[in-house]
Amino acid sequence: MTSAVSATPKMARLVLDGKEIEFPVVVGSEGEVGIDISALRASTGAITLDEAYVNTGSTRSGITFLDGEEGVLRYRGYPIETLAQHCGFLEVAYLLIYGELPTAEQADSFREDIRNHTMLHEDMKSFYNGFPRDAHPMGILSSVVGALSTFYQDAMDVHDPDQVEVSTHRLIAKLPTIAAYSYKKSIGHPFVYPKNSLPYCDNFLHMMFSTPAGEYHADPDFVEALNLLLIVHADHEQNCSTSTVRMVGSSNANLYASVSAGIGALWGPLHGGANEACVDMLERIVEDGGNVKKYVDMAKDKKNHFRLMGFGHRVYKNRDPRATIIKACCDKLLQKHHVKDPLFEVAQELEETALRDPYFVERKLYPNVDFYSGVIYRAMGIPVQMFTVLFAIGRLPGWIAHWKEMHADGSRINRPRQIYVGPTRRDFIPTDQR
Ligand code: CMC
């Protein structure tokens, strides 16, 4: 396919079997160029083939801008660095979901709406008895979020804005409670109810770490770090889990079912599960004597499945701006709390070694959001299996914003096609003749 070359091309031409067809070119507000091939099959009978969607724009979106070549990330036009420095997580959630930063009154009212829904239905607690004690909290999170749809059957109509609104509040309010309960279950402690006098991040740490036997006050530095981590995870345009939420939602499945599916997608170690896998990898390197070069060599060896977890990204071919923010936070927190974590030292050495290595330089592989976040979570006392759960709590507003945008845009059911490469028609052979 050739495109009509000009500063802002208007049409792209495709020649197929001698027939020339023109397609409109769509230009985004930041100058990104896409070829609108929606008429391709109707006019040619052909489809596009783009395995793993490396070149496919699945939608127009006005939520998050990401320039992977320049390392730029903005939510609704605001740079991630500015939001991370100045905002609370719920303010950013509001921005993503409603499109504008809230006024003081809007922020108060939003926080109040969230506070109203922090508790879980008492019957939901019995679910936790059914899970094995060593169940992965992501499995619990996905199941319990899916089960919210069975408790809130009054909010299933995807076209009713009031029902979507209450589901939005319930999800943002209950996800930390569901998450903290899964941790309490794993250590055999009683569940701690949410305390609505506390802000969002403090409340989560309270449910995680307080016990009926003693007082707990979250360290303000940990609260600040958690707030920052949730903000930098809050959206990342059409990533695997967000595309899953949109895909499931496009069938008009309710918001709980769609988010539950997104949690499943996030769990994988190539996506959000990389934060847990990265700390496992750093622990392995430390236990193995800290031989960083050995692991860098293993990651380069094509016969070995090992990869540097927390390294590389489909879109970033430059430093991941989230990793820069997180590393600075990590540095500050560890220094202030006089934490000497061998994992942090190994992580820094690994980064330096990889970034000097032609393999990583040529492929433009840099540390991503998951490389240093686990070191911060460790310093806060959060167990490693909860790391991806925290990613999910952060990503939730992004999922909801995309789900709502998709419905507002009147999207059709998402249904990719395929190029069939299996056997052509053949005759059935009865069992006794095979
Ligand atoms: N270690 C070693 N080699 C790598 C790595 C890595 N972490 N990442 C990519 N490569 C190599 C890969 O082998 C390939 O080499 P070649 O061209 O010789 O075949 C080349 O770099 C391109 O990689 P790819 O697998 O084609 O890239 P992708 O866009 O399909 O995958 C990725 C992106 C993030 C899945 C991949 O970089 C990876 O597996 N990273 C480790 C897991 C990870 O940290 N995931 C978290 C991503 S950030 C959080 C999020 O938003 O999900």
C-alpha cells in the first residue's frame, strides 16, 4: 500500500490484483496517522493480517496520549510527571473517567460517592472460605469482581448512565477491600473493614496491615509512594488488559464482567504480572551471588526462554517515563527510610549493564514501569503476590474510562477476522477405518 505523500496525507492507495482502491487517512490530535481500512473487505474481499496487533489501531480515543519514540505519556493532555507530582489518585481517576480535572466540590463529591461503597456485602466474605489459603490474589480479585455482578443485578444495563455510574463507584471503592481481604485470607488474619474517615490509599494500607489487636497508622511516605504508583499505572491506552475490557464490553457485557476479564489479562507476566516476576528474578540473581552479567547473557540467548523481566515494551522505544518517576520515588524512599535492599542494588546494576549492552541498545529495550515498582512495594511491606493486584487497583480508572468511551462512541461488537490455514474440506472417515 502506498500513501499519497504530503505533510498530512489525505488518502492511501492500495493496488490489489491491478485494481486501485483509495482509503481515507485519519490524523489524530497529536499528528498520529492511521489508514482507515473499514471499507477494505467490502471493496476487495481481502482483510489485513497483523498478528499481535503491532500496527493496528483498534479505536480512536481521547483518553491517553503515548509517544513511545519520545517517551511521552499524558492523561487527557496532562503530562504524567505533573499529575504524579500534584494529584491524588482519585483526582486522576476522575480526570480519566470524566475528561476534566475535578473542581474542589466535584472532587469532594466523588470521594464521598466512593466512600459510600467501600464495604463488601457480608455474604461475599464466604467466597474467601472457598479459596485455598495459598490462592493467588489475582485469581481471587478477578473472581470476586466478576461476582459483584451477581450482587448488584440492579446495575447491569450498560446503556443506563445511572447504573454505569453506580457500578463505577462500587468498583473503585471495593477493589482495595477485595484485594486486602485476599491478603488477610492468605495469612489467616481476620478481615479488616474499611475505615471511611481515611483517604483512599491510607484506607487500603489500613485494611492490609491493621489488626483488631492493635493500632495501625500508615507511614505518610508509604501513602505518598502508593498514591504515586497508582497514578502512574492508571492508564496506558490500548494495552492488553484495556483492550480486553473494551473487547468484552463491546458485547454489551456489564462493567463488572468486563473488568474481571481485564484483571485476568493483566495477570500475565508479559503484562502487569511482570512486577511480581521482576522481583522473583531479582531475588534469584541475589541468591545466585549477584552475577548480573550471567542473567543479561541468559536474556540474550535465543535458546533460553529467560527474559529480563521489567525490561522492554511494545510501544516505548525510549525510556518509559513511568519508570523514571518510579525510580526517583524508590531512591527517595529507600534513602529516607535507610533501607539497604540488595534487590535495589542488583536492579540498578542490571539496568546499567543492560543499557551498555548492544543487544538491548539495538532493540531499544529499557526498564519499564514494572522494573522498580516491586522494590518500593517491598519497602512498604507488601508481599510479592500482591504487586499485580496493586497494578490492577491503579489501572481500574483507565479500564472504566475506556469502557465508557467505547459505549459513548457507539462501538460495534469487536470481532476480528482471521486467515484460515487449516485443512480444506475433507471426507469424514468412520472410526473403524482411521
Ligand atoms: N529481555 C530480553 N530480550 C527482550 C526483552 C527482554 N525483556 N524484551 C524484548 N526482547 C527482545 C526480543 O527477544 C526480540 O528480539 P529479536 O528481535 O532478536 O527477536 C526483541 O527484543 C523485540 O521483542 P518482542 O518480544 O518482539 O517485543 P514485544 O513488543 O512483542 O513484547 C514485551 C513486549 C513487554 C512483552 C517484552 O519486551 C517482554 O517480554 N518484556 C518482559 C516482560 C515485561 O517486563 N512486561 C511488562 C511490560 S510494561 C507493563 C505493561 O504495560 O504491561
